[in-house]
Amino acid sequence: MKPLTIFGILVFAFCLSLNAQDIHYSQFYLSPINLNPALSGVFNGDMRFAANYRSQWSSVPVPYTTTSGSFDGKIAPRKLGDNILGASLLFNYDQAGDSRMGLLQLGGALAYTQRVTERNFISLGFQMGGAQRRFHTDKLTFDSQYNGDIFDPNLSSQEVFPQLSFYFLDFSVGANWHFQLDERTKFDAGVALHHLNEPQQSFFADESIRLAKKISFNWDASIRMGKQVDVLPAFIYQIQGTYQETVLGLSFKYYMPNQTGKEIGLLIGTWLRPTDAIIPSVGIQYNNLRVGLSYDVNTSPLKIASNRNGGPEIGLIYIISKVKSAKSYKSCPIF
């Protein structure tokens, strides 16, 4: 099946919109399983760990933080030859505002990668998981607690909350096209469709309030420009109900002079979320560990309140590669 055919079937089969918005990272390329379940197992190595943390709007009254972690690896690689069966686990936690509105997500995914030509690989992935939304009322204030002169926290809020939390199931699918020219020149292009079942999102059991399906398109590349320099462009475009997000930019990676048993790369880049933020980033890669730091410089009208302060973010990826005998194991063709 051609890559464009797969992408077209997925997009047109599930392209619906409602009202909602998901968590997001500026360094989306350091959170691959959040990006697309089809990326499970698509890396050079046996096991991959990713972790992300983001804090935003701490200078305005509604700060929020987001934390993620994921693990993925290959299943029975000896039996699949040049193809890959990948599995992943994902954890997300998001908290915002005085109510400490929180989202806790746990999920797992399976992805199958088929080698279609010497340099082209197509992956299809499916993800399912459970989630909880919860909020707290102890720090909330209401008009009814104003006694005519001052605010009195001992007065009843006169608000009735049937429940402070609820649980729901969530499903996503994705497809990815991986092209590999050599160890340092490659790219991935993918599409993912999240929240296929449109889970209910009401604390009042209102069936009409649903989490919107989200469509995300991703592309990232590594292009060798010289003996010690690579260029890493990337972008993501997401649509969820009435919301849209675009992040694009590039990093330059400079390889330090080679030392025995060590590979050190320094990264510096700039990213853009049009009409919202400019995002400088720096990073380092030491053998199989990559760490990135970024900071959102707010450029939207909210800059009046935020004083251009957006959000610091840190992400890391660590890959474990087991040493195998060439006689007993065929190496994965994806670098």
C-alpha cells in the first residue's frame, strides 16, 4: 500500500471536529509516542525512554504544568527480519489553574512497521488507554461568598458539584513513513488521529460534551550537511475542533571531534508558533542520550499580562541498544 493511500484513508475516515484541546509540547520531537502511536519501535536500538516537563503562564493567574513519560521497544525482532513490531507505554499528567484541574492519562500502543523498499518503511499504530479528569474546590472563590462588605470564605458557595472527577477510555490511530538514506540523513512523515471514540468530558454527565477528535500531521528530518554538521528541520500541524496549532523550525547539530567510545553533539535551534510564540532551544546528545531545553517567548496579545514570559520546557530521550552477535541476530535497518 502506498504511503499517500494510507494517509488518505486515515484522514478522511475520521476527520470530524467538536470542541476541546489537548496538552502540547514545543519540543514535540522529544515526545514521539504522544505525537503518533505509529512511531512505537521506530528508532535505532532496542528500548527507548522519553520524559518531558513543561511549565507555562506562571506569571499570570492561571499557571499550568504538564509532565509526560513513555517507554517503547521492539517485540520478537528476530522473527520479523527487516520488519518491526513495536509496543509502547505512555503516561501524561496535566494540571492547571486555581482549581488544579488535572488530567491523568495511561495508555499503551502497538505498531507494525513494514519495509517496502530498501530505504522506505511504512508503520501503522493503534493506541488505547484510560484517563481521569479531576478538580478541587478548596481554593476556589465565588460571588456568593461576598457578604456585602468583604469576602467571607466561611459562607457557602451555593455551588453543587455532582462529581469532582470522572474516568474515560481513549483510542488513537496513526501512520508513519520513514525514509532512510544513511545513518545521518533520514526523515519521518506521519498523521495521527486521536480520541476516535470522542469520550464524554462533563462533570455533570452531559452526553453532549465530548472530547474532540484531533488530527495531527508531523514531519521531521535529519540532513547531513558536512562531516560535523547536520540540519534538523521539523514541523507539526494539529487540528482539534475550533483550535489549530502549528510549530515549525529547525536545529543545527554540531558533532564534537570524535573520541573513542563517545559521540557528543551540540544542538541549537529556533522554533515558531505563529501569532503565539518564538521558541529558542538548545540541546546535547551524548551517545544514546539526548536532552533538550526550550523557552516560549510569548508574542500573542497575552504578552501584556505575561510580560512575554511563556513556558520553560525540558525533554529527554534515552535509547538502550543491546550488543548482539551478528550470526544470531539481523540488525534493524532503521537507524
